[in-house]
Amino acid sequence: MQEIKAILDFMVEIEQLKAVVRKTRPVGLQRHENSAEHSWHVCLSALLLKDYANEPVDIHRVMKMMLIHDLGEIDAGDTIVYDSDTQDIKDAELKGIQRLFALLPGTQGEELLTLWKEFEQGETADARFAKAIDRVPPLLHNVNDNGYTWKKYNIPEEKVLALNGARISAGSESLWEAVKEILEQASTQNLFAKSAPSDRSETP
Amino acid sequence: MQEIKAILDFMVEIEQLKAVVRKTRPVGLQRHENSAEHSWHVCLSALLLKDYANEPVDIHRVMKMMLIHDLGEIDAGDTIVYDSDTQDIKDAELKGIQRLFALLPGTQGEELLTLWKEFEQGETADARFAKAIDRVPPLLHNVNDNGYTWKKYNIPEEKVLALNGARISAGSESLWEAVKEILEQASTQNLFAKSAPSDRSETP
């Protein structure tokens, strides 16, 4: 009974993920996405795309990763992917996830923490595939939203292709091929920010 | 490539679940919950509570059910559980889910439709557990939101206990024991609508 009560308390605690606001907007909506509905979307997307992973994946583990991958944001907040690899952000998310999982009874929290770290490190087949899937919906959002965050945060095509090409093709080459075609069409529609080739010389 | 493109189109189509507004509000938020973030929440909750199912469950199947169980609402809308068992609503949800899953390539749509129907029928161990979990968050919302929908829709304690007691204990007796204790406390705090014992005689 005490264990179930602890899990129910955890269920209430993670409600806060519904208040973590992301940068893109769901297709057709004028509000920003939150990290809870994003987690649902990538979890189901991973299931649908599992047969296209570069290497065989354990889809049950991948789905679990998807469900918990953003929980660190409850304490740390969401950051745009093009800026999100700083050590400070990583540390804040780790601290947040440790606080949350400590609420769970028995070994559950420890097991989920191990899985969360595996996702973050992105070095196993399951984590590579999970990280690939995680990148797809924001691209679909922008394609269907006139390049909303690309323009807002001044992200040029090269940067979108470089980061997402590396991340998605590491998990699924064939998925990247399909997404790249969609992005090429976005380019002809001028959905990306204008490139700024002189930036490097101006900012040493 | 065509198959992946079809799945990407499906991923865009189901974005609409983020626009399906439910009756309760996430804990701490002043807006109503949407069915996409709810689907994430019950999927993760099922995983955490799997060991308390009355019968052994295949948690991977249960999680898949959770991810898709509300997709019929994209076309049919959300209805309050205390009114949701009419044939019209069931028919509209079935029609909606058939339209959606027809978008998927190969046998994926058919497999998911079979799983969705199993959830709806609630006659297997997996479906009974999934349906039990699905009932818990709205109760936790109300308990943490001064009985918001219970008061708004005039749902008295007896009705809350009857429907949820049957549904949750069918999937997990021990989960219902824990939830019942929480609801008993809600009763002492007057979070339910006042009962109206004369209703039956007034409405033949």
C-alpha cells in the first residue's frame, strides 16, 4: 500500500511536465507544445518506425526511454536543441531526474535513471534510435508552421541539416532520407533563416 | 521510402490529439488537460504500476494500448466518463480510429485497430489493467483541484466510487484500495457534488 501511494505521489509530481513549454507549436495550433504531449508523440512514433532502425532495437526499452527522456526538464526547463549541449544544462537535468526518481519505491527509480542516462549518452542502438525519433516532430512542426522556430531563433538550413542529419541518420538512415526530402522542399519554400556567412569572421 | 512518408503523415495527423480537450485540469494548472498529454501520463503510470495488476500483464501491450486508446477522440471528441458509454459515442470513436489507422502502411494499422478494440472491450487481463490505470489520473486531478469536475458536472461520491471502484478493482484490487483511501479523504474535505437522492423519482 505504501509503495502504491508513493507511485501515486510520483504520478502527481510528474504532472508538471505538462507545464514545460517547448519551442515549436503542434501542427495546426497557435500555442507551444509541452513536453508531456511531446513525450507521447515520440513514444508512439518510435513504435511505428521501429522497423526502420539501422540496427535491431528493443522497442519496449526505446518506448520507456521516450516516456522519461524529458522528465529532467521539470526542474531544468526546455532548451532549444541547437543550444542544449552545455554542461550546465546537462547537470541541471541530471539533478532534476535524480530528485524525481528518488520518489519511486524499491529499485524502480534506479532502473529508470540508468535508462535515462543511456538515452542521454546515446551510445547504444536503442538510445541512438530514440534520439533519432526525438528529432523528427520538431522538424515536422516547423515544416507545417512556416519555419516558426527556424526563423524565430535564426537557424539556417545548414545548421538544421547538420544537427538533424547526424542525429537522425545515426538511428535510422532511411528515416533521414525521408526527412531530408521534406526539408529540401522546405528550403524551396524559404522556411529556414537566411544564412549569415560572415558570422564567423565577426565573432572570433 | 513511401512507407516512411506515410508514417510521417500519420505522425502529423495525430498531432490533433493535442487539441482534444478533456474535462479535468492537470495538477497545478488552470487549463484543461488534452488527450495527448493524458496518454503519456497513463502510459508511464501503467509501467510504474504493472506489478500490482490482479493478473500478470504484458506491459508492452498495455503501453501500446495506452498510446492509442484515445486516438478515436480526434474525430469524436472527449466525453466525460460518466456519460461515455452510449452507442453513438462508441460508433463515432470506432469510425474515427478506422479512418486514422487506414493511413498507416502494411499491417500496422490493422494490428493497432485490433489492440484498440481489445482495450475498448476490456475483457482481457491487459485491457482490464489498462482501463484501470486510465481512471486514476482524473481522480488525482480532482483531489488536487477542489473536486473540479465532480462539482462542475454534479457527480456525487457514490457515482465516483461505483464507476471507478468497478473499473480500477477489475484491473488492480490493491490499486483500488490505495485510491479509495484518497477518495475517502476527499469526502471528508467535501470535494464531491452533493448527492441528490430524489433525482430518480423526478426523472423517470
